[in-house]
Amino acid sequence: MSLRAHPVAAIARVIIVPIALAAIVASAAFARPALAQSDQDASPDKTKPPVSKLSVSPKTLSYSVNLDIATTETKSFTIKNTGTATLGSLSVGTPTSSDYVITNLSSVPPSIPAKGSVTVKVEFIPTGKGTAPGGTIGISASATSGPKTATVTLKGKATQKKPTPTVTATATASATPSATATSTPTASATPSSTIVPTPTASATSSSTVAPTPTASATPSPTPLPNVINIYGPVLN
């Protein structure tokens, strides 16, 4: 009776229901390959060969030394192998500036295992206050993926407010000749004692000179007999 009352509705049901089912089946068919591809991406690719990767951090070391407190400062950087294979032929160069020294260069291994790392210590030794010459350290390795080299930049600065102790040490060294000069007058005292007997000998000769004026007084009356007699011969 309902078919007779609603013939159009009955026909629509017969047509629409199969179409809806077909759409659902088609949607499921398209979704299945997408899920399969997603599962494939999530699973590890076992056919991909292992690789080694070189990584260095930090790539800049900045130093600041207060010479009133310390004379050196040590910082470090890390070399990492972020790959899945051993990183071989590792080489760390010496700093290009003499103000920096790698203190553990002899302990740096020639290779780093997968996911491994090594720390390199660098000491800053300023030769005076002010900004020190910049330097670099080169790192190389036989990485099979990514860069094979890296560079670490070095920057240093030294400050000082107090006078350098070198000036004080110079004044202390100059005290040595002062002690030598003090002992010199002691040696000159010996000839002083030899001069004392000399005036004693000269005193003897001055006593012999004193009688000389006494001898010259005797000839004074000699001219008296030469007086002329104006009165004639002397009577006996």
C-alpha cells in the first residue's frame, strides 16, 4: 500500500541506497593504500646503509681573563658523531694563535663511534692586557654524510687594574749592588794609617832649621874697626 501511495519515494530508495554503498566501498579502497604508505614510512628502512656525521659545538669560544685574579682561562668544545656508523680519520689542528693551547690534544681519539662524542679543552694564556689576536682550530674527519670539516673560532680579552708585579721585582734586584758599595770604604782605611808616621819625620827637620838665625847674628859688630880717626894718632 505504501508503494502505491508513494511511488516516487520507493523508486528513490531503490536507487540511492546502492549508490551510497558504492561510495562507502570506494572511500575504503582509497584509504587503504594511504594507510599502507603511512605504515611504510613509519617503519625503519633496513636497506639504508649506516652513515657517519660530523658535528662540532660550540663553534666559538670567547674568553675574558682578569689578570688581577688569574692568568689563564680554559674552555672546551665537543666533537660529535650523530650518524649510525663510526666516524674515522678524526684530526684536530693546533690553534693558529700562540695565545691558545689545546691541553688534551694527545687524548683525542682517531675515531668516534656512532652517537659518540669527545671533548677538546682549550686554554687561553694572554701575554698582556687588552684584546688578544683571534685564532681558529680546524677539525676534519671522514664523514660519509654531511660536512667533513669544521672550524672553531677563538676570541680572548684580558683586563687588569692593579700594576704589574714585574716592576716590584726589578726594584728588589737593584738592592744587590748597594751591599757591594758599602764594603768599599773598609778597604780604603788601610792606607790612612800609613800617612800618620809621615808628619813625624818632617818635625825632626824643622827643629834643625831653628838655629840658623842665631849664627847670622855674630858678624854684626865687624864694621866698628873701620871707623876713621879724625883726631890724629892715638897717644899712648
